[in-house]
Amino acid sequence: MKVFDLVCDGGHRFEGWFASSEAYATQREAHAVRCPLCESSDVHREPSAPRLNLAAVADAAAPAAKPATDDVVRRLFDRLREIVAHSEDVGPRFAEEARRIHYDETPARAIRGTATDEERRSLQDEGIDTIRVPLPRALTETLQ
């Protein structure tokens, strides 16, 4: 199993696990390698170095701190997974279901789905608050 450091054209960094370098190349050419954040298929490998055990010089240089953004991104994805797990996907019926909930025609519950800009404006005009959260497909589908 090969683990590659990858980056998409949007600058999102992620890991990809492949059976071989050839498997990565084949999947990349077929546009099957996609960024888990923005779903771009314009992905390339980042240079990576083997891990070296340099215990003898460990005291000479302090280890580099991981960027704070790594933790923020991890926590954001954890929270988005929680939202997905505890909400009902009503798909393109989002505006209709939001209205039914707002007007007590159906029990209140957490929903998610899709709505056009016009539908969102109409909901807002009716006093129905929504929030737009782009969910990468990787958060809503089972990884295989």
C-alpha cells in the first residue's frame, strides 16, 4: 500500500492510499482521484520524503509544530459529520419541508437538502432561517 501526499488545484492537502504508483496514475488519469473537500479531480502528488529516525540529533532541532489549521479542519469535518448523522436529507424538497416545519404542518426536526438561491430568498422573506453549508460528498457517502 502506498500513501501519497496529494493537493488539489484549490490548495487542499490530503492523503491518498493506493495499491501502487501505477494504480494512482491510472485512477488520476480516469479522474477518479478527487479532493474530499471540493471534489476537484485536478489533483497532483506533493513531494514527500521518507521518515528518518534521527534520535541523535533530536535535541538539536525542535520538532515543527503542526499548523493550527489542521486541527481546525479536523474539528470542522467532525462537526459536519455530526450534523449529517443527526439530520434528515430531504434533497431538493428542502424549501417545502422547511415551510412545513415552520408552519407546524409536520414535526420539527433537523433537515438538510438543496435549495436554489431564489428558494432561499423566499424562505428568508417568510422568516425561515437557513444556512448554506457546502457538504463535500465524502461526508455524506460511505467511503469504500
